[in-house]
Amino acid sequence: MIASRLGFAIIAALAVAAGRVGAVETDPGTPIDLAALSRLPGASPAPLLPCATIDAGGDAGPRFYLAPIVGSSWAALAADDDVIASRNLFTAGAAAGMALARPRGQVRLEFEGRYRDGFALQESSPDAFARLAIDQNWSALVNLWRDVSIGERFGVYAGGGIGAGGYSFDYTVVDRTSAIEILGANAIAQFAWQAGGGLLYAVSDRITLDLGYRFYGVGTGQSLLTLYSGGVPVDSGLVTTGFSASELLLAVRIYEPFRSWR
């Protein structure tokens, strides 16, 4: 008999801104005290160097950025909506996008690609062996994020993305006493999505730290399982698997990465 229930579990920077300060008259040759400008009536409290989380008032142009990503993915394996296993997996990848200044922050459109570790469930005895493995777990998403400033260097963001995701599925059951085997393997690729938010800290005008949460999910896929007796196929059936994960991610967002750092 073919087991019909197996599965595999779905899973600010705030805009660049320059503080606006009014011009002041000075005597020719007298140095201007830049720090004193922030203390003038009506002066902006923003720092003199534009930070990646300071409101630009919508005046700044689009900025390109790259962001390496690492984190933990608390993944679940499910079949027919029943979770049968969960694992904490390592995930890593990168994003490339454009940030457009908006009042009190910015809007970011980006492409993100990530990989997650595989995992396996295995049981064995002298008379039988069973193994279910998931590997080559990937995703490619287009995301839209909204960053909001909550200070000179701190911010928050929220948003999500859609795209594609997939993994390889491998299932093996061997009954040594009866020479019966159940085998199945498939590469699954389905619609994928994610939603989440996080906290931001601008290290400088070109580097922002991003600590965020994502819920990630992949559409269910079907794989064919075949029953063998004495090496001869005698029956077959489909198993439906799905994958989801709650993820904690750390990214380092680097604006204008190909510009000189001098």
C-alpha cells in the first residue's frame, strides 16, 4: 500500500536624507560652525551626513543597492494540511533593488534569491527502511517594501513579495522480508510568496543593517510513488507535499556599491 499522507512545510531603511538648513550670513573668511546650524531656530535635527534612514522628503533620486542575507528558517513538512515534521534550517542569499525616497522614508522594489538547507526523515530496523528527503530548496521573489523613519538612524519596514520556489523530493520505503519497495522522486517548482517586516539601523549614508521576519510559503506539489514487488512495478499513486517557514533574517544593505568608497 502506498502511504498517501506525506508532506513538506510551507513557509527602514528609511530614505536617504539630508538635513535641510538655511543659509546664514558670516563675515568673509570666518569659518562656519556647522554643528551650530542644528541649534538655530527651525533647523532640522538630521545629521549633516545623510543617513540611509533619514527622511529625504521625497527629493532624493532612486538609489541602487545590494544586500547579502543570512538567517534561520523554521520549516515545516506537511501532507494534506497535516504537519509531520519541522526543522530549523540555515538560509542564505542576496537581494538587489532600487530605493525611491518618500516622505518619512522610502519605497524599495527588489529581486531576492535564497537557498535553504535540505533535511531528511529516516527510520530503519533489521527488516525495513524508510526515508523522506527534501533538498535543493530555493526561492526567487520580487519584493516591495515600505521603510518608515522613527529617528535619525532607526526605522521599521513592512511588505512582501511573490515569485517561484521549489525543492527536490525523494521517498524510499524498503521491506526486506517481503521484497517490497515504494520509491518516488520529483523536482517540485511552484508559486511562492512571503510577507514580513523588520527593524533598520543606518550605519552610514550607504550601509544599513536590516533585521527582519518573513513568513514564506510554496504552493503544494504532487509526486508519483511507485510500489515494486520483487523489482516489478505493481501499483502507483500520488503524494501531495507543501512547504512553509517562519524565518529570521539579517541583511546588510549596501547603497551604490560600485561607487568609490573614498
